[in-house]
Amino acid sequence: MLSRKHLLGLENATREDIELILDTADSFKEIIDRDVKKVPTLRGKCVVNLFYEPSTRTRTSFELAGKYLSADTINFSSSTSSVQKGETLKDTAKTLEMMGIDAVVIRHSSSGAAEYLSWHMNAAVINAGDGTHEHPTQALLDMLTVREKKGTLEGLKVAILGDITHSRVARSNIFGFAKMGCDVYVAGPQTLMPREIEKMGAKAARNMDEAVEGADVVMALRIQLERQKKGLFPSQREYSRFFGIDKKRLSLAKPDALLLHPGPVNRGVEITSEIMDGAQSVINEQVKSGVAVRMAVLYLLMGGAGR
Ligand code: CP
């Protein structure tokens, strides 16, 4: 089992825990391809998806992951709940816990919301993205996708590109890939590059092309317009011209380099449609890995029995 009761981020996760989640996810992948996608592992357990921000991939895949493992899954939307009447996050979570839930999956605009819940709950807390802090299951599914395609993560050059400052995906991926022995480079507009990036385990490339050159993995990030103050770059058209990834820029990477994007993609801004739908793109595989990783995390944190 995992060394921690909650999954709040990868900054403090051990390499052993990451490997255990990836190996468990690997073993769950075949369930997704079965005609009958159901094993009794988490029968009698209940998971609540507590989403205070929009989501397609994360919320749906956590719901499916729970269902495939026979857990009862409840989707809680802040817009149709008593949050609208002023109920606090802590009171909302405590109310749900008293109903007998075993795990809560939380997405919130505030960095630290998942950790805050973990102080007040006995149920397992899983961070599904908190502000600009971390999105650990996204990084785990990215690592699973890359490991499956490349056979190993050790020694790979990983380029993470774009809005690094506001991206919880970037932070979790830097921590995760660096822990697994990768050389992680970041690049993007200077206005979207955090200070002291090296302390997180990444190297700041001088420009986009330097980061991509010779890379095994090229990861474009979504521009987090909802978290940016105005004026960090002139326009989406200029962003695309100077910091977008197209066929020419991707050709600087190794010929068998993988192209990743966490989604949702702003087609033609972060990456061109041509490469998004091209042979090097593993964006659809990332989605499938997401279900397997979330099955593994639920299984390992909720004490699943047999498979
Ligand atoms: N990558 C990701 O978190 O996507 P959603 O916002 O659709 O969940």
C-alpha cells in the first residue's frame, strides 16, 4: 500500500509510491478494454467527486474509475449545492463524511484546498487540481503514458512548455518526472516562468527551441487564462507565433519523441491541429491512462480487496 493516507501532490511523494501507482495502473488497464468493465474490488465503498471548478477528463475518469471497481461514486457540483448558500468547504466536506464516504476527490481554485481538507477528514483525500499548486493524477497519467511507450522513464529528456507559472500540471510533472530520473527542461514566456524553477528540479532553457532540441517528450501546457492577470502576453496570436509548437519546432526533438498535452487543448494556440492529430501525439492515450491511474489511486488509498 502507499506510504501516505492521502494523495495531495507529488512534491512529497516517494519514488516507490509513484512506481507502485504506475505498476498498479498498468495492471488495471486491461479492465478498461473488457466487454464487462467491472471488478468487485471496491464494492461497498463510496467516493465523492467534489468539484469546485469545471472539468471533463478528471471528473469523468474518476467517476468511471470508481464504477469500474464497483465503488459507489457521487458527483458533487458546487453550483447546485448549498455552497451557493454560503456553506464552507470544511462544513461541506464534513457533511459528506458523516454520510459515510470513504474518499473525496477535490478540485478547487485555491492552492492548498486538498491539504486543508486532509486536516479535517478521516476519509482519503485525493487532489484533482488545486489552484496553481498540484494536479498529481495528471502527472501520474502522463508518466504512465510515457513509460508505456518508451519502456522506461530513466534518463529521458522531458520538455515542459508554456504557462509554467499558473500550471499545476507543470508543477506535478516536474516533481514526478525528476523523481523518476528524467532531465526536465521548461521554457515559455518570461512572464509565465516562476522564479527559482531549479529548486523544483527543472532546468530553465534559454528558449523554446533549446528545450525541445533532442527531447524524448514534448509536453505543451494549456494557457491558464482563468488564473492570469491581464497583460502577461500580448495576444493568443502572438503566443502561438512565438511559443506555440508546430511541426517545425517538434522536428527539433528526437524523431520518436512523444507529444503530450493535458487538455483541454486550445487548438492552434499551444499546438497546431496538424501535430495534435499527428503520429507523435499521445493525447488520446493520456486520456485512457487517466482512467487506469485513477483506478490505481482509488484502489491503493481505499484498501481494495482482490481483483
Ligand atoms: N487535464 C485536465 O485536468 O482536464 P480537465 O480539466 O478536463 O479535467
